[in-house]
Amino acid sequence: MKKLLLAALLAGAPSSVFAAGKYDGVWSVQGTTDVGDCAKTFSGEIEVRDNDIVSSTAEGARIVGAIDATNAVWARLTGGKGVARASGKAGGAAASGAWSSGSAYCGGRWTARRKR
């Protein structure tokens, strides 16, 4: 579940809605669990290309997500039988929001900073 939570980062709308590249780059993600029995903290990286979240360092997990024209962030991470969702807001080189996993019965907060 920690790997699933690691990549549960950004969360918005289809990439065609906004200007390509505004949030492109590698982002460092940190999160905490506020509710449930998941890992209390987690961290990792994601890559954003054309404002779509295209990869994460969560081993064995698949991530889809984007940042839309209103700077809303959304992501969905699946791995094994687990699913985590994240949503929030981005601005400049920072983003933050909330995440939850109905399959693991936990949730919390995340923050991210663009590295490059």
C-alpha cells in the first residue's frame, strides 16, 4: 500500500483543456496519512509531460492524472488490488491536496515541488 500511496499525487481534466507544458518536469512528492492504518509518511517522484502525469517511482503501480487549466490536480494510482486517488491545486512549482484509498480505508494529505 505504501507504493500505492507514494504515487498518489496530483489530480483535474483532460490534457487537451489546457496549455501544454505549464507544469512539465519531475516533481518530488511527500505525503502523510491522517486516517487509517496506511504508512504514516511516504515520498517519491512523478513526471509530468504536457501537463499529464506520465510516470511515478511507485514500483509496480500504474498512475494516470493531469493538471488542468484551472490548476486543479487529479491522479489515480492502481497496483495489485489497491487504488488510491489524489486531488488538489498546483501553482508555479508547488502543489498540494488530499488523497484517499477506499481499498485500504485510509487517507491524508500530500505536497509536491517541481525539481526540474
